[in-house]
Amino acid sequence: MAPDAKRLKTEDAPPAGVVVCDNLIGGESTPPLSGTYLDVVSPSDGTVLGRVAMSGQKEVEVATARAEEAFVGWSGMTAKSRAAVMFRFHSLLEKHADELAGLVVAENGKNKAEALASVAKGNETVEWACSMPQLMQARERATHMQRVSCAVLSLLGKILQVSRGIECRDLREPLGVVACLVVATVHLIEEGDINTALAGVLAERALGTCWMLALALSTHSPLFRRGYCGDIKLVPMLPLTIIVRWTVPIALTAGNCVILKPSEKVPLTMRKVGQLLGEAGLPPGVFQIVNGGREAAEALCDAEAVKALTFVGSSGVAKSVAARCHAVNKRVLALGGAENHLIALPDCEVIQKSKALEPGTEAGKVGPVISTASRDHIVGRIGAAEANGGEVLVDGRGWSERKPGTWVGPTVIVKSRNGNKGDGKSEEIFGPVLMVVKVDTWQEALAVENASPFGNAASVYTSSGPAADYFQTRFRAGMIGVNVGIPVPREPFAFGGLSGTLSKYGDFDVTAEGAMEFFTNRRKVGGGGGAS
């Protein structure tokens, strides 16, 4: 049990306005068997928003059993029927967008505009899931072979006549029970998911010809969205508050049953999402939520009934999750950390704006980080960088004293070249901290990016065509931006870094066609007209 966990007794009814976030198992709100809860605390002002159940292996066992029962009926439906549920879910997300955004603001700390953008981005994935029956090339011809394979009628793949009288096809079928996992020790997205603005002192012409910007977060900030990069208009592309919300619609429409373990720091938004899925007509047991910490996460990794698992977190935990799943021959896609490099050339004029930014959850302001531990970690990393010779151009450490909550202001640190050799010691900070490395040439900038053990994303800001071509063809990253920040692409383009780096363990992607491949199996069937 976590040190700050509280055992909620019958007489310990929560105060008015405090939401009790139990598990969603078999379509019912189910309290944890341990009776243990954690407080859900607003990072903006420290108030208690709710209490989240701390579950373990027994709850996971019950949830997997309910999912296996529900899988028979759900996978037996046509893809068109499943997509109809997603259509209704899409409408409900639009209807409740403001409520969902309010939950994101309250428990996550984003400002309202970014929270609304997060909900909209998530709904794009639902839209794509609605199109999956066509993308899967479903062909429901009433042949004997298809009647025998009734469970996969809606997931037929390619068909080819391979010889006279002989036809071969590959069939897609859902995996069964799958799990989506976010652990509390990393908070990849919740902990600062672009609710924190990048600092504005990025580069000045007098400081050199080329700057390598090793972003602690990304370029999806109010600063960059306003276009403070010369005359270049930057495009806002905001990730969802919890990246697993991108995977759930695709996994469900493919015919799987999903068990989600969200971060215990931000469970309220997904609680509402679960309610909306039920309202959309999703049968009980098809989507379930098991709240908890490490015990619940490990139980999902080890559960024999769980055929595949996606994870979002730090690189160290992602590697451990992948190894644990591979040990039991479980399909896994574990997304780790990132060191997203941005190269700003002299023709990209970035002016000083960070000092004008203010803390708050209103549009254009900088939100808090997720917890006191996160704030202290970020402040400690800033101090360590300074002690190691980094020059702090803009210092946001004083924000923690300005108001209640867990605040860190925009911070810009110029690192020495020797301090960023990509030797694996550099880690994401998950806060509004921008690390800057001054270099003299394109080649030096590229060398810094190429030496990084991460492979998530990289961007270049320039009005030069040759420069854009040089970097986009040589970056060692899975997502590349030219005059845009980290591309969180709209389907059919998938989000994800490169396998074989600290950013990604496993194959395929969490969205679009890569996710469809991840959440389905293919079988090959050949047949002819019968014996002569």
C-alpha cells in the first residue's frame, strides 16, 4: 500500500464534492477488496478532488474473468455493429467535451483551452475507429468457410485467387482481453502534458549560428502556438491527457475487451469516459477500469488471460514492463521517455516571451505539474544542471512560492556541449524546462540528436528548403517536424517513436494502422471448389 493511502471505512464518508472513484468491473462500480483509497489532489491548489480505489491481483482476476465472458458476444458482432457504438460514443464525447475538459483542468492542471484540445484530439481517434470496418476490408460472403469462422466474419482481410479454383485470404481476428497501463511512478502525459509553456529565451542571433534545443517536454506550448518564431506560424497539435485514450477505441472496435489501469493521480477523467462508453451501448465487461498501483499493474502484466498490453511511462519502467510481458509470451507495446530535439536556425527568430507568462489554468497561462514530488524533482534537476555548469537564463523555481499548488515556471538552461552527449544519462524532466545546447554547424546539431538514446521526435525550424531536407532525412527519430513541434499526427498516420530506442519497446504503434495491427491477429486460409 502506498504511504499516503487511506483506508476508507463506512463511517469515513467523503466530504461533499469529493468523488469516490471505484473500479468499473462487469459494468458495475466496484470498491476495492482492501477498502483502501488514495486522495486525488488538484495540482492547482492542493484541494482533494476525489478518492481512488487501490486494487490488486484479486480485482484483476475478477476483471479478466468478466472480460473473457464478454468477449464471446462482443467479438461475435460484426465490425459495423461495433463501430455503431463508437459513433454514439463520438457524439457523447462532443456533447460532454466541456465537462471532460473541466476534469482535465481540475486533476491534471492543464489550462482550459488545452484541455478542450485534448478532448478533441482523442475524439479524432474515435472517428478513425468508426472507419475500421472499411479499413479492415470486411467481406461477409456467405461461404461455408466463413460460416465456420463466424467469429471473424467482420474482420476479413485480403483475398487473392492464387491458382485456378484456389482462393487464399487472410483473416483478421481480435486478440481477446487486452490491457492498457499507465503507472503512477512516471506520469508521462499527466505530469505536464504540454500544460506547461516552454520558456521564451531560446536563442538570439548574437549567441551563435545554430541552437540545439533538447526539449524537456515538447513544442506544443502557448508560446509556440502563438507563432513566436519569426514569421512562421506554428501549428498546435496537442496530445490527449492520457495517451491510452488513443488506444481504447481502436482496441474495442477490433473486437477486443479492454482493461484499463489509469494513473492513480488522474483517474477521474477516465471514470467519466467509462460512463460514456456504457451510455453509448458498450456491453458490460467489454471495457473495465481497475484502479491501483504497482500490484494491479504487475497483475495485468502476468495475467494469462491478457493477450496484449500497452504501456506509457518512463523508459526504465517501459523496459521492465516489456521484459515481464515477453517472459510470458504476451504481445506488448511499451512507450518510454523521450528527449525531443528541436533545431532552430538563425533564420528562425525566436523572441523572449517566457518572462511574461503567468501561472494559472486560464487560456494562455502555464499550468502546474502533477504533484509535490514532481515539483521537487524538477526543481532538483534545475539545481543539478546549474551545479554542473549550466547557465540558467530563465528560472521558474520561484513559482512554487507564489500560490498554493505544485507550480514550476518556465525555465531555460544553456548546457555545455559536453553535458549533452546522448550517453543515456539524459532524462525527460516532465516539466516546463528547456535545455539548450549551442552549436556552430548543422552537422554538430545533427550529431547531438543522433547520439541520443531516445527516438521519439525531432523538429527543425527554418525557412531554408535545403536545411529542412538535410535534417528531415537524417534525424534519428520516429516523428519529424519541419516548422512544427512534435508531430502528433492525425490518423491514418500513427503516433510513436522508433523501436530499438529508449522511447519504444515492442512493435507497431498506439494509433491508426499500427494499432489495428497490434490489436488483431492474422490467419491465412486457402480453399477451392472441392475434390474432383
